[in-house]
Amino acid sequence: MTDAERVVALSLMQRSLEKAWTVASLAERVLMSRSGFVARFTQLVGQPPMKYLTTCRMRKVIPR
């Protein structure tokens, strides 16, 4: 996963939190296999993509 692919994946999730994203749909958007996407995303972001997405969704609905 390149920096550009990471930005695309993060942007897709953050702009469309209501969408029913799956690992497969995100990996497809950045032209990666599911396992490769999860491994690289986790390495770069520090948490798996679905956990990151859940965290983003929670931050949107729970005020700080």
C-alpha cells in the first residue's frame, strides 16, 4: 500500500461513514487483496481497517 492508496482508503471511510464498508470493498478500491490490505493498513495506521472505521463512526456520534 502506497501513501496515495492509504489516503484513498482513509478518505473513503471518513467521507462515507454511513456506507456499509467491508474489507473486500475497501481493498478493491485500492486494488489490493483483502489480506494484503488489512496487513498494510494495520502496519501504517496502527489498527485494522474495520476497527479504524468503527472508531471514526463512534467519534462522529459521541461528542468529546
